[in-house]
Amino acid sequence: MGRNKVTVIGAGNVGATTAQRLAEAGLADVVLVDIVDGLPQGKGLDLAEAAPVVRHDGAVRGTNDYAETAGSDIVVVTSGLARQPGMSRDDLLAKNAGIVRSVVEQAAAHSPDAILIIVTNPLDAMCHVAMQASGFPRERVIGMAGVLDSARFRTFIAEELGVSVVDTSAFVLGGHGDTMVPLPRYSTVAGIPITDLLPADRIQALVERTANGGAEIVALLKSGSAYYAPAASTFEMVDAILRDRKRVLPCAAYLQGEYGVDGLFVGVPVVLGERGMERVLEITLRDDERAAFERSAGAVRELVAKLDELAAVS
Ligand code: APR
């Protein structure tokens, strides 16, 4: 059996950090791809030169050529633009849709059996683009959002209660955006629901901070957005798949009737294993939770409709 091969498209902050984590864990040989000449080659070489010191023997290589990505087990898509001053949300949507479509077409052509993990924002809409561009079945197109959102929620729960993050677990549903739906009754400290440990107003404050978690980092950094936690979250998904761990993680998955939603990527708990998104775990939602979930799914549906409109006029 040969080594696993993972391609990471986009050698920016999220992509390069993901490549570093994958290589250092010895999980796979990594091919880093970017459209900018020299950038993936430089970062790839720099990462390769860290290997003797870190003591891993995974290969890391940077390239602008998709031929070198051939036969990848997993392709992680982080390429895209950050929102620039003067750029509307629609401009960003159209630009990143174009980038994701183009990179996925090229990557899928060279790795027809790969599993795609999409990271580029707006996440749920970009998953749709990737599924269309690849023609892959839903098991092999998965969006990274829920792992990050629940990691943020866990960080805040642990900080609030003065307990280890390791003993926390958090449940987040819905789209990756300000309509996401953290579920406090399924968010626990060592199995104890946080609703038994914290008053409602404190929980609400943590939920709101979680929903604004990305914006909080952007406001601090001033240029650029979060990448350590996004890369760690992406790594966890790759690890679950390559090692067939059957991890239960919240991911953006293409729903076909689950949770009353059909034909839309929305964040739900799924089982990740060697076949990719192997199963959607369904829970019964309370009325208020269902309403919040439907609102969130509605926001994703609007974005996808906007994407179709933009595609029609371009
Ligand atoms: N093909 C390949 N790479 C591309 C392309 C393309 N067509 N277009 C842009 N890129 C590359 C850029 O050259 C850049 O190196 O994508 C990289 C993006 O890196 P950053 O700007 O550092 O952005 P990053 O912080 O990594 O975020 C990437 O992940 O979390 C999401 O919202 C975030 O959508 C954003 C994405």
C-alpha cells in the first residue's frame, strides 16, 4: 500500500497551515497548489526543509500544475479571494464561485476518485459549485464549517466555566454564517449539558459570540481572516477520512430529505470515514430549533439562488 496523497489548493494562510499540519502528522504526502507562480513552490520547499528537524518523512511539494495532483485521495479547496474594500458580497460570491469551479474542474479531472473538502467561503454555496463542477456524488463533497464553529463554541464554554476544552463537546447545525444554530442542550462538559451548568443569558452570549467567531478574528487581524483553527479543523476531517475513523463531526453535507431539506448543503452531524461522508445523523429538533435551522437553510438557499442568477447573467 502506498502513501496517501492530499492536494491542498490555495497556498495562502489556511492552505499552507493545513499542509503543514498534514505533513507534520505524517498523514499524507502533500501537494500544495496555487495560481501565483512561485508561492506554492516556495512554501512547499520551506515545509519540506522543516521535515528533517520535525522528523517526518512525508513529501511536500508546491506547484502551479494540476498534473502533479494526479491520484490524490483528498483534495482540500482553500483558494479564493478575501473580501476587498469596495467589493460587494455578490462580487465576492461570483469571484470565488469562478475560482472554485475552475480549480475543482482541474483537480477532479486528475483525481476522479478523490474526496473534496471545501473550505472557501461562502462555504455552503461553494460546496454546491464544487459538486456541480466535479460531478462527484454527495459522499465525496464535504464542507468544513461545523468543526470550526463547534471548536469556537467549545473554546468559549471552557473559558466561561474554567474547565478544560478537552472535556467539552458542542453541537452546531445549519449554514456557516451568522444564522448558524448552536444547540446548547447537546453541548456538554463531560456529558453534562451546558443548560445544567450556565444560566440562559450566559449561554445566549456564548452562542452569539460563536456565530460571530469569524468576524471577531477579522476585526482583530484587520487584514485577513482566521487560519489556525480553520486549518486544524480541516486536518481533523482529513484524518477521519484517511484513517477511516468513523468520526462523528459536524460538516456541510448535501441533504436529500434529511432534516426536511432536499438538494442543499447545510451543516449537520455526519460520519466521516474512508468513503467520505458516509452517513448523516438525524436528530429530532424542538420547534424553536427547527425554526432556527430552517431560517439558516433558507439563507443558504438564497445564496445558491443568487449564484444561479449570477451564472445566468455572466
Ligand atoms: N487557483 C489557485 N489558487 C488561487 C486561485 C486559483 N484560481 N485564486 C486564488 N488563489 C489563491 C491565492 O493566490 C491565495 O494564495 O488562494 C489563496 C488564498 O489565500 P489567502 O488569501 O491567504 O486566504 P486564506 O486566509 O487562506 O482563506 C482562504 O478559506 O476560510 C476561508 O474565507 C476563507 O475563502 C477564504 C479561504
